Amino acid sequence: MLNHPRSATTWGIDDSERLYGISDWGAGYFKLNAAGEVTVTAPVGSDEATVSLAEIIAGIEQRGHAMPVLLRIENLLDARLSQINEGFRTAIARSDYKGEYRGVFPVKVNQQCQVIEEIVKFGAPYQHGLEAGSKAELVLAMANLKHDGLLICNGYKDREFIDLGLWANKIGHRCFFVVESPAELEIILERSRVLAIRPLIGVRVKVSAKVGGLWTETSGDRSSFGLSTLQLLDVVEKLRQEGMLDTLQLLHCHLGSQIPHLDDIRAGVLEACRFYADLVALGAPLDHLDFGGGLAVDYSGCRAGEVHSCDYSLDDYCDAIVTGIRSVLDPRGLPHPHIVTESGRATVAYASMLLFNILDTHHFEAVALPEALPNAAHPLNRHLFALRDCATAPTLASCYRDAVATREKLRDLYRQGDISLQERAQGENLFLAVAQSIARHLDGLEDLPESLNGLRESLADIYYGNFSVFQSLPDTWAIGQVYPVLPLTRLTEPPSRDAIISDLTCDCDGKLDRFIIAGGERRTLPVHPLRTGEEYYLGVFLMGAYQETLGDLHNLFGDTHVVSVRLNSDGDFDIVREIGGDSIADVLSYVEYLPQQLYEALRSSAEESVRSERLTLAERQSLLKKFSESLNGYTYFGR
Ligand SMILES: Cc1ncc(COP(=O)(O)O)c(C=O)c1O
């Protein structure tokens, strides 16, 4: 039985496009083709190419990689880097701004080697640099950067961190230490004396303008990072006394990540520019103004100032920064600084997507009811049977209340041992029949009574996806992040079922149950009924930022396979990298087991079983072969 009345006869790809909002969040990179498949479109030289994701999945599976797979489209990463740089170049030219744009990629947003290498390679003509927030990130950044892109060091730093950064300067990098606390300045000065290498220094200020969104605590007095105004003055004075004021060349502020409102950005820019102007007036030869991250990704496609969206475009963002700086510095006759931003999610989100198959489904539907209940049926079940017919519009809410209360009484009776399992099962089935009948009447109703709000969700299917939320999409669980999710094929057919997507972990939080559908947030995803013998694939889009290293090993589901693809101008694609996901032996070794010892332990119990005739020798061989194959196998599920 269909659980949603989307019409099979009139449904087309335009309907799917509207339902899943692809053109709203896809930024022109994701579309549907006439066969009802999701396609990816990316620039190739001065042209562009389009490939169906179903074709890419076929190519991946033919190369022996099972789902789930994290797919990276290299051209999309290049496209985003170029759009951000060109966006600033255009805004700079439009405003006749005299400084340059010097973007840096914050390594913490995606540290994966392939991503960093591509950013460094493609970003070289733009002098795109890297930002490091730890020693490990600095090590990879200073080894990877080969051009004169900036190397910005944020966060707390110890002696070793500072020594590394000073050496980076010695070999030609422009490595800035962004001073987060007065104590850090002492170490920088001491180490630069010891190594006889002059540092490049930035100061991070705490901007008081508050931004909305999930990271609002990043700015303001209580933010963990940055100097108070008093500390800022002390740092300038200390540098002056040490004869090092000339090294203070950068002012840094980070307003927050995923900032939803352009007005908040404008306010933060103005405040940062005031700090900049005042420090210059105190004699600091600043010439870089770094606004940190914050450029949002419109995950929901709603183009609204809510947490998963934003009310501005990339061009608006660039213009707000360039014109904001001019509005403060021009009246004071100050030269225009180089503009630095540390856009992380806006650079890498689009390029990665998680692809997985659905393994099974669970439907919450009543099994067929008889014409009438036998006289011996329990009176409460007879009552539920009668309620099926009273589910008409004016009485929907009271009918539902009655059904819920009756089911509760039946459950009570069962707990007390007063009704049989068969009677309880009949009651549960009748309740589902009543609820489904009410849900059918809700279609098309404008104002739902509050008590019926959750009814549809409670009847939604569960589709079991071959992935782990905790490994691949931790932000959906940790901070309620919403990503675009949709079926990758069959989009010429109406998605006649509504489902939540459960992952493989034995954890009730391991699910996706927030989706942007038809422009609004919903708890269920429209999907198609599964067909026997045919895989059904879903994709989670715009998830290239923060997810890969934040993911964990819950239930020992390891890293997925990662496949990188480059689209070609002939509409084909090359698989440029294949990185196998974790094997079971890998994840066991992460939690300190020695796979060889596990094998040995099993071998010895198999041997004992042979001695005690619980196993034949042939069975022993089969068992050990299976165990060994499993150790080397993927942690996700096959067929
Ligand atoms: C100092 C700093 N720079 C840059 C970023 C990246 O921010 P986003 O991903 O919003 O661009 C962050 C993230 O919070 C940050 O703390």
C-alpha cells in the first residue's frame, strides 16, 4: 500500500526537482536528467561537463568498491576555490579597492591529503594559502605549500609550534602567528630571539558584534579565542618596547562559522576595521585584515537567514567586506589592506557526497482486517475496530486520542497478564489501521490540530541505509545539521513513501530524520518503494566540510571507501583516486586488538572443537577461511 498519494500518472522530473529543492541548494552543480537520475555538472576548462551519479556508482562498483562510498568531485573543489577568489577580485575591481585578496583554507575543515594537495595545486595561481590550528596541521601545511600563499597559525601555540612556524618563514613562507593571548607573545619573542628569525605577527581581536547561527559563541566577550581590548593595547606596547612593532602586520577576527545574516557580517567587518584603524594609528604597520571563516553554505536552499541557510550570495559577501573596509578606512585616509578570509565549509562542502544503498525497510502498516471481528474479540479491540470508520475530518483529533488511549489500556492489560499476546497483537494492528485512516484524511488539510502533528512521522517507514551517521555525518547527530538527501535514481516516478533513514549502528540516534522538502523542514524523506533485485541508492550532499575527521568508530564502522573523480569535457569521468575504507582488522587495531592474535585465539578454539568432535576438519578449514576473510573485509554490509 502506498503511504503517500503523489500521482503516478502526472509525476515528472520537474516535480522531483521541486520536491527535493535541487536547484535551490545545488548551486547549478546538481541537477536531474531526463532518465530521472541526479547528475553533477562541473567546469572543465572553459567548458563544463555533466555526468550522472548512477553512472559513477556503476563505475565504482565495477572497480570492486561496495557502498557506502564518499565521492569527491575534484572539479567542484577547483570550481569553489576559483569562485571565491574571482568573487573577491570582482568586488575589489568594482570598488576600485587597492589591496588584494589572499584567501587561506583552514586545514581543520578537511585535512585529507588529497583535498589539501588539490587546494594547494589549484589555488597556486591565486596564491591561496593554508591556515593551521595545531602542530600537526602546521607540519602538513608547511610541507605542502610551495608558493607564496599565506600560512596563518591560529589557536594556542607552544614552543615547538612556534619554532616550526619560524622555520617556515626561514624557508620562504609568509607564516603569521596570530596572537591569541599575551602569554603566547612572550614565547614568540623568546623563540625568535633564540632562533634569530623575525616573526610575522597577527593579533586576534574579540569582536563584540554577535552573529546568529549555531556558532554565535565564537564572537563576543566570552569567546575562547582572541584578545580583550586591554590585552590588545598591552601587546602593541610590548612589541614597541621590544623594537618589534614592525612585525605586527595582520589583524584577525573570526565571527563564527555558517553566519546566516549578511547584516551580522557587515557589523563585524565594521568593528574589525575600527580596531584596524586604531592599531595603525598606534604605529602598527598593519597591511593584512583577516576576517576568518563564516561564509555560509545554503544547505537548505531556502536563501533565508536561518541556521542551515543564509540570506546572501558569495558576491554579496565579498562586496560587504570590500565596501565595509573602505567605509571605515577611506575617511581616515588609510591605505587598503590585503583582505584575508579563511573560508572552510564554503570551499569544500560541495565537492563531497556520501553515497549509500538501502538494505531493508520496515513499514508501519496494518495487515488486512477482517470484514467483522468475531464476537469473542476483546471489547477494547472491538472499540478500535469501530474507530476506523469515525476517522472523518471534524472528529480526527478526538478519534486519534481515543485510539491512543484504547491502545494504552490494552498494553496495561497485557502487562498485568489479563489479555493474551494474540489479543495485544490484534489491538496493535487495529490501532495502526485507525491511525492510517486518520493520516489519509490529513492530506490536503491546511491547519493540522496540534495533537496530530506527529502522526505522519509515527507512521513513516524506516529505510535502513548502509552507512554510519557517527562515522560519515557526525554533525547531523551532534549539532542537528541538515544536509540535502535524496534518491539518486527513479526521479521520474513519484516517491510514494515517506521514510526516516536509519543507519547501521545499534543506536537510536543513528538516523537521518530532518530533511528540506518542498522548501520546508520535514521529519521524513519522500522515497520510492524498493524493487526486488534492484539497489536503491541515496546521496547526502554538501557534506565535504568537517565530517571526515570528526567521524568516529561507533559500533566499529570504519572509514568508508573514498573515490575521487574528475569529469572530462567529453562527458565521461576519470577515477583519479581510490582509497579503500577500513577493514575489520583495521578498526580492531584502532581499539588495540591485534588481529593476528584474534586469529590465533580462534584457531586454537577451532582446534579444540576438532578434538572434542564438535567440528570436522573440513568445517574447521571453512571457519578459519571465513574468519580470515572477514578480518580483511569492509566494516559495512554487503548483500
Ligand atoms: C579561526 C577559524 N578560521 C576559519 C574557520 C572556518 O570557518 P568556516 O568553515 O565557516 O569557513 C574556523 C571555523 O570555525 C575558525 O575557527
